[in-house]
Amino acid sequence: MDLAYVKKVIKLVEKSDVDEIEIEEEGKKIRVAKHRNSQAVYQIPNLSLPAQPVGAPALPAASQTAEIPPPKTEVKYHEIRSPIVGTFYRAPAPDAEVYVEIGQEVKPGSVLCIVEAMKLMNEIESDVEGKVVKVLAENGKPVEYNQLLFLIDRA
């Protein structure tokens, strides 16, 4: 199995409703699984209205609805995620300089790191132009498929 084949399988799984696939060819086996991050939605009650005692007459409809200010917009960064399971390396060799530092400008195609999988060194490149804001993986440590590696500010 070559790397291009594995990448195609990963892309197919990402775009489909399939959550997991395992393929075995010529004694080599790969397993691709996606874990969707489910986010719970919570509704926060409006605590600015006075509590109404039990048995009291209902308040007029106009006073029951309080205007809620719009939420503050958070800065949204572009996420670079690991396309494969492997070991994360920030530099091409232990004694070499890291590919990117926090605050460094990157362009599409700029190498950000390496993820080693099955003795293959896979360069992970930026797909956007911007500034590296945060490195979220630790050098020499394992990373999972779809794990967040970098945040890039596209502003």
C-alpha cells in the first residue's frame, strides 16, 4: 500500500457518512476512523427577570421577553489537523531548526511539521496564508487522525 492510496482512503472517509474502514492488502492493514466531535447546545435561562411567586398573576408578555445582546464574536483561527495517525515532529531532524515558530508567516504549501507513520515521513503543509498562532502538539509525541496541530490567523 502506498501513501497516495492511504491518503485517498482518508479523503473518502472524510467526505462520506462512513465512520470507520479497515483494509487489508498483501499482509498490510490500515484502519481509518473518524470521530465526530459532538457539541452539546445549552440554553441559559435569562436571569435578569425577577422570579415570579407561585400563584401570582402572570406578567404581561412584553415584560417576559428581555432583549439579549448579541454574543461577542470570538477570533476564529484556521485549523491545521493531522491527516493521519503517527508521531509529530516540528523539525526534519533532532538537531535541526523547527519548520515554523509561533508568530511566523506561512503561505499555502509551507511545511509546518512532519507526521511519521509506518516509517514514512509525511510533511504537513499549510493550506492557507497567515501567521502561526499556536502549536497544539508536542514534539516527538503521538498524534491521532484529525487531531488539531496548529492554529493559523488568516487576518
